Amino acid sequence: MSAAGVRKHPFHIIAPSPWPALGSLGAFVLAVGAVQYFHGSPPWLMLAGFGLVLLTMALWWRDVIRESRVDRAHTGPVRTGLRMGMGLFIGSEVMFFVAFFWAYFHNALHIGPVTQGVWPPAGIETADPFGLPLINTVILLSSGVVLMWARGGIAAGQRGRLVGGLALTVALGICFLVLQAIEYGHLAFAFRDGIYPSTFYMATGFHGFHVFVGVCMLGVMLLRAMRGHFDGDKHLGFEFAEWYWHFVDVVWVFLFVFMYWWVAA
């Protein structure tokens, strides 16, 4: 800063914030509470930690929005840094699912031959891939197309198109989650019934959680779009939510092909 208080660089120097400390405390309480809950204690400590994490997320992201709209701090270099951060985050999520697929294929290619080439192991009745899983695939991929159509509303200055596309995408995401819950209720195997059920529920269940997170992100973007927060130059929040949603779409395609279709072929 110069003597007159004018910033001489395009970067954003973040003011002291309590949210990193509060987030760390919430994560610690959540972890300790989860361990205690897994050992038979009441879930209240775990829920308190989860609440602190959610509170931190809401307040911290509120401040980021203010930095962009009120402080005008999101200059070109700052936006580049934020994009890099979101890209790295999605990259870490990719590796998260790589671990699940690694466990799945390790057992499919090693346990399968041991059991005379049977995968899933004998006694496991897999889901019909052309029932609810196929419907959910169509829903999720359609939601990605709708979201891209909504993005066009930003470039064209059509807020109605943006809001309508976001609302429809959120609705399709909710439909996906409802149908996945119904599907789980009709499956013929439980989580502890073997290696295939365990990897199946871990991978598809965590994907469902990611869909839930994506629906929450898009819901916030819908509220912001209704308030006119996005224009052709500044729409990072929408952009990041769109990246995340397409990531969720791609992961589901791999899940459908290998955990539903491949095992039923």
C-alpha cells in the first residue's frame, strides 16, 4: 500500500479471520465425536462438530462473496488463483474416487479368478443396471446439459434463463438422490455382505454425498442468481459449482459402467 492507502498490486491481502480457527476446532470436535459415536456413545459431540463445520463454511463463503461484490478484491490474478484452488480441490476429489475404484478392481481382478472367475462373489444378486440406475444416469447427465444451458444465460444477459436452468438442475439433482435412496431400499445385499457390497456402497454412497453437496452449491448459486450477482465478467461461484457438477456427472458414468453394467453383463 502507498502512503495514500492506494493498493499498488492486483493481489488480495486477506484480513485476519476467525474462520480457519473455528473450522479447525469444528473438524477436531467432529473427529473426536465420530470416534466416540462409533464406540457406542451418543452422537451429540459429533453433531456439534458437524454444526461448527457447517457454520464455518457458511460464514467463510459469505465473506468471500463480500470480498468480490463489496470490496472488489477479486482482480484478474486473484480469480486465477481461486480457479487454481478449485482445480486442485477437484483433483483431490478425483483421487478420492480413484481409491474406491482401485479397491474395487483389485478385488475384482484378484478375488474373481480365485473364485473361478466369479465377480461379484457367488450369492450376491446385483442390481438391474437398466432399472433405476439407468434412469438416474439419464437424470444426472441431463442435469449437466441443463446447467450448461443455464450458463449461456450469463453470457446472454438473460437472468430468467440462468435462474430457470439452475432451478431445474437442482430439481434433477434432488430426483437423483431420492431415486438412489429408493434403489438402496430394494438392493438384495447389505454393506457387510462381502467385498463387492462394501466397495459398491462406499463408492456410490460417497458419490451420492457429492451430489448432495453439489445440490447445495447450486442452490446457493440459484439464490445469488435471483439477486443478480452474476454477469459476463464475474461469475466465479457459478463457474466453480458447474465444474463440481460436471465432475459428479463423470464419476457417475464410471460407476454406472463398472459397478452396475459390467457386473451384470
